[in-house]
Amino acid sequence: MGSYILRRILLMIPTLIGIMAISFIVVQFAPGGPVEQVIAQLNGQAGGAEERISGGSDAGMSMDNFDGGGSSQYRGAQGLDPELIKKLEKQFGFDKPPLTRFLLMMRDYATFDFGDSFFRNTSVIDLIIEKLPVSISLGVWILILSYGISIPLGIAKAVRDGSRFDVWTSAVVVVGYAVPSFLFGILLIVLFAGGSFFDLFPLRGLVSDDFASLSWWQKILDYLWHITLPIIALSVSAFATTTLLTKNSFIDEIKKQYVVTARAKGLSERQVLYGHVFRNAMLIVIAGFPGAFISAFFTGSLLIENIFSLDGLGRLGYLSVVNRDYPVVFGTLYIFSLIGLIVGLISDLIYTWIDPRIDFEKRDV
């Protein structure tokens, strides 16, 4: 197992470099960029832009879709001093060739030096740490609900396959899977957050403005009050996927010969189900855990965080892309990709812990 873990860790390096390289290349063709953002402000708000130029931080590890050069390369730069454009390019690091920028970025990212945000006057790692509690809060609740409810429900559906209970719960599950989480979130706002019907839940934020002055039990209630609608919206699709996956996995295992043998030995249905079937059937559910983890903590909450104005990593990433804040965009991408690769390895290790018959040493990575 040690050699397998080592091979997987070594394979993470080219995988991570490939992810960052593809993203880097895509950015080269994306319209706009930090320089053009400042040029637009220079044309409409010269004072603020001059302050940004003089007070900005070194952006040597970031990238854009333009090489260093004159003002003719940027829309709206006509009439501006070419020296000012060069100063902007140097501040944002675009005075270097694309390959040099990429190599410098990867060198610094290897030591987890993500630089500073272009437009927020703070380091990227501090921004991520600041927004992380909101995304963790959402992710923990989604995982608890999706696995804590879906697995027992999936088992119950497998045992009662074809019954009335199985039919109506399947209808609910399929509808939940078909409705996108952001659309369901909008529906919840319209119905319960002062849209057109009831005004029962807050529309934005994770806590109230007077949260600090509340007692400990009031803080808990206030937090649950704010988190209810976002969690419901995010849990619908995850709930449906895990439930159906668990059901189908248990049905496949129940039909196998070892279950017939166990029943013939006189074991009760509960002993057969949880003593023999459960461990084998749960392997495929565990295999989907890394994707569920990443989705719950990072990607799945992007739209929901924007809809409910929750200041988490999803909203941070969205605003960074819109504002072309490349240090934040690539810093978060690097961290998320690294976490995804590590969680994938942990999932394989859990495989072997649950079922010792699985031996990754005898397989290619």
C-alpha cells in the first residue's frame, strides 16, 4: 500500500500542473483583464485609478490575455500615456512573457505563496481563510443530510423494491433531481423569503446584524434560521443522487449468491442486510464521496451563495472571475484541485479499509 500511495502522490504533480496549464491557456483567450479594468476606470474615474496604480501590490505571479506592450493592445487605451500603460502592465505582472508568468506562478504556488489580490488589498490566502467558514458550514450540513437521510432511505427502498412506498418516494426523488438547486433556491425565496407569499426566512446573510449581541442559544437559532433555505436548496439534488445510488447498489448485492447462502444458513434478514450486504453495497456509495465532498464544499454552493448573498468561497470565486482578479481565481483553483486529488486518494484508502479484498498494489495507478 505504501508504494501505491507514493505513486498516487507523484501522479498528483503532473495532474495539478496540467489543470493549471489548461486554465492558464484558456485565460489567454478570455476578453478583458485587470489592465482593461483599470483603463475603464481611468476613462471614467481617474482619481481612483491613479490611487490603485500607486498603491497596488506586485502581481508578478498572475496572467492575462495580453503580452506587455503599448496602449494599442487594450481597448479604451487610446489617448492615455503609454508610460502609464506600461506601469499598469508591470504592476499586474504582464510585462513578462506568458510562459515566464506561468513558471513563476507554479514556483510560488508550490510553496503556497498565492500573492495578493489585484483589487482587494489583501493576500489571496487570507481571503480564502476569511470566506472558508461559510462554505464549510454549507458543506457540512449538505453531507450530513445527503448521507444521513439518503442511505437509510435507499436501503428502505431496496428492501421494499416495487412497493407503494418505493414508487412515491422515487417520484419525489426524481423530481428533486430534475430541479436545479439554484432554481429551487429562487422558488424558496419567492415562497418563504418575502417574495410573493410568506416572509418567514431572511433573504441574505448567514447571521443577523445583531448576532454578536445575542445569547448562545439565540445565536444557534439565528444561524439555523438563516441557513435553512440555502441548505434545503443545495440538498435536493445531492439527496436524490445518493438515495438512488444506495438503492440500486443494495438491489444488486441482494441478488447475489452469497446472500442466498446466508439466508439458507438461517440468518435473519437484518443480519444478512447489515452483516453481509451493507459492506459490499456501500463501496459504490463511498466511491462517490470525493465528488460529493468537492461539490458540497466548493462548486455546488457557487450559485446558491450568490442567490442568498452568502459570503463564501463560491461567491468569492464568481466575483473574482467577473472582476478578472486572477491571483484569487488561480489561487482558489489550485487549492480546490489539490484538495480534490487528496480526497480521491483518501477514498481509495477507505475502499481498502472497508473491504480488505481490494488490493491496489496489484493494479496500475
